[in-house]
Amino acid sequence: MTLLPVVARELRVASRRSWTYWGRVFAGGVALTLSAWIALIGRAVTGMKTGEPMFFALAVPALAFAFLAGLLYAADTVSAEKRDGTLGLLFLTDLRGHDVTLGKLAGNALGAVYGLVTMLPFLALTLLLGGVTAGDYLRMTLLLLTTLFTSLATGVLASVVTADVRRSVLLAFVLMLGVFFAGPTACSSISWVRQQLGAPPEMLAAWDKVWAWHLTPFIGFGHASARLFKTTPWPYWISLGFTGGVGLVSLLAAGWILPYRWQESAVSQGRRGLGGWLDRIRFARPGAWQRFRTSILERAPTAWLTGRHWTRPWLPWLFLVAVGASILWATAYGNLHPDWWDAETTFALSVGVHAVLKIWMANEAPRQFLEDRRSGAMELLLSTSLSAREIVGGQWLALRRMFLGPVMAVLLVDLACLSSGDAMRRDGGPPVLPILWLLRMGILVADLWTLGWAGMWAGMTGRGRAATTSLVLRVLVLPWVLWIGLATLIAMSAHGGSGDALMWGMIGSWFMIGLLTDYAWWQQARVGLGVGFREAATRRPGESRRWFRKWPQGG
């Protein structure tokens, strides 16, 4: 009898999956590009003399990849089997819950492990530059691998407890946020409560040294350096043990829960729980559901396929409210009051909000068309009198209902921050930050517009999570890769030139590359949805797997 047969089977499947290898190529390309950028530009601009800045500059994206691995690789493993109705076949055998969960973890972890391990040799290059010891490298590697395991384990747990892919990804994201921020947030809240209650200073000082502050991978990330590890090694080990312990508990919980949740379907799940309770409140009055349905159907019949989920347009607002509440809480009660309204800090926070909205659009735009093609509903739509233009218009209406209001609110907040005196000019120098802020606002609108069009075309030609992944890489990542290459050439050729001219050249090239790539992908999607919509609808998901397909012909 084969030990852990599902693990062996999933590993064989994963070894034949093309994305397992292309993901490794992409991760290595990002690490190579970032290393070359720091080596060529960092020494000239910052006077980098040791390898420590490059070490942590490469470790940050590696940690971000480990954080997101559970969402990208594991959050739709078991839930996909639930929706297809094939999970129950495994339990007709003598397999147990841990067999299935370990198999799903192993099969989906292969690509994630390949991606992270590909970055590690570039991290080791910093040993040759000095300032980084072998112990630093080993400690950082151990932390990254442990964080990757925890992210994948929480993704599998989220996939076990829900059958809907969006809920699974959201739950996995919330669990990882808890791993990273729950411990320090709880300790900070307790410290604030004690301050308000008038606790003695010595009690507050003792609380600030309690071990619970170190229950986050961030502490291990910072204490991987030999300078901190030699003086206080225990915060690193607490952080590492906590991170790995959460992953182990999540995996054990997934194996224990799975036999009791395998019959759950995506359709039945939405009728109870929090969603059902909100439905009863929202449509409590007689005829409220019918009026809501009619209001969407009268504007665009196909918009009802997406718009019937009435809670979805409120999710971006909920995210913005949560961000605003966190800022207000930190400003009023935290220790960050002098820095929160600093121009650079506000700019960085705005960059994060923009990135979330873009990735959200990239996930939402292809979703409905992918589901319709998978279920056969797209063929039924095309058998009616509806034209391709009306179907696309209905999807655009659903996207506008979800994103237009939040995007306008974000742009208004950006303008308010931009008009502040602190952001307009610093020390009489050129207004770099205001110009860059305005250009970034323009790029936000252009990226969202392109992601909407390209996302619908990806929904007609792609399959599953690969559609969203390729969309993010093409529209959001590719411009940065092109700009980094161009900026490197500009910096290498600008010997003795004006520093201001070099800076404005960098900013202008970034803006133009972003606009040109947006225009290219928008044009491809517009032509494809115009002349190739019905042809794409006849192909089953997964029939065409190439990222760069033949450019649609027509005007």
C-alpha cells in the first residue's frame, strides 16, 4: 500500500503543470531584475558599500510572496473539488481527512516552493558583498520557508471550510493578516487600555517587554540580522515558533474538519450563515427582492448575473472604511501621531490602497465570464437575441456599480492630501511629490479601465486563477519590469548629467510606459470582445492555455 497516495498523485500532477515551471522562471526573473537594479543603481545613488541593503531589499518581496502564496496556490484547492462534486469520491475509499489535505497541500505547494527557492540563490549573493553572515542567510531562509508553509496551510484550511473561491481567498487573506498583525495589535490595544486606566509606568514598561509582542513574522524578519540576534535571540525563535505553530494547527484543523464539510456546495452555502442573515435584513419588506431584481434587469439583463449578489458592491466601501478607521485609531490613540500625516507616509499608504483596488478589479473583471463559460450559461446567452455589445455592457454596469463610487472617493482623498501644504513643496525644491501623485492618480484610472476590458477578455479566453494571474502580470507587473530596464539604461548613460533632469526623465518614462502598455492591452481586449466574442465563447476553459495568443484582427 502506498503511503499517502493522494500526496503522490498530486505531486505527479503538479510536476506536469506548466505553471509550476513558468512560476519559477517568473520568480527568478523578478529576483534577477531586482538584484541587477540594486547593484547598478544602489551603489551610484546611495553609495551602498555592503550587501545588507540588498539582502533585505530581496528578502522583502520574498516575504510578500510567502504571505500571498496561500491565496494564489492553496485557497481554491479543496473548494474546487467541492464545486465539481468530486471530493466525495475520495471518501468512498479508506482515505482520511489528513490524506486529502496533505495531498492538496503537497500538490499546490510545489509551485510555491519552487518560486521561493528560486529567490534564495540571489539572496545568497549578498554574502559576497560583505555585511551579511551565513547565519543571517540561514535564519532568513528558515523564516521565509516557515511563513510559506503557514500561508499554504491557512489557504488549505480556508478552502476546506467554504466552497466559494472568493470567500476562500478572503478567509485565507484574513487568516494571514491575523498571523502578521493580531499579536502586536492585541498587545497595543491592551497597552492603550492600561494607559487609559492609569496603570503605573513600571507596569506599562513591563508589559512592553512581554513575549506576546513577538507573535508575528515581522519580528523574526528583523531579528534575522546578526546584530540583533546575538544580543536578543529569543524574539526570533518566538516569532518563528509562533508562525510555524499556526501553520501546523491550521493543517491539523483542515484534516479534522474536511470529513464533515465535504458535502457542502457553493449554492447551498450562500443561503445560510452571515449571507442569509444579511439577505433577511436587506429584503425584509414584502416585494423588496423583486424591486431590487427589476431595477437591475431594466438597465441591463446580463448585469443581473453579477449584480444579484447585492453585498458585493459594498465590499470595496467596507475596505476603505476599515482603512480609514485604522488611520483614525492610530492617529488618536497610537504612538504614530506625528508621522501619520507626513507627506511620504500618506503617499505610501495611498499607493497601497491603489494596489488593492487594482488587484481587486483584476480578480473581479474576468470572474463572471469564467463562471458562465464553465457552467455553459455563456452559450445560452448567445442563443438569445442579446448581442456581444449588450453582454459586455451589462458586465461593465456591474463593475461600475462595484468600483465607481470607491474609486471616486479614493481620488477625492488623494486630492485632499495633495492640496496639503506639507505635500506641495519641500525646502523650496521642485514639486516632485505633487507631480508624481497626480500622475499616479491618472495611472490608477487608466489601469482600472484597462483591467476592466482586459479582464473580460481574459474571462473569455483564460481559465480559473490563471486568468487573473496573467492579467496582473501583463497589466500591472510588465510596465514596472520595462521601466526598471529603461531606467537602468538611463542611469548608466547619464554620466555627469543634471540630477533633476535624470529624476524627471525617470518619472516621465514611468508614466509613458504605463499609458502605452495600458493602451496596448485595452486595444487587444476591445478588438477581441468586438470581433472574437462568439468564437471565444465556443471554446471550453483550458482549451487555449497560451498567455500571448494571436492578436485579434478587426477594428
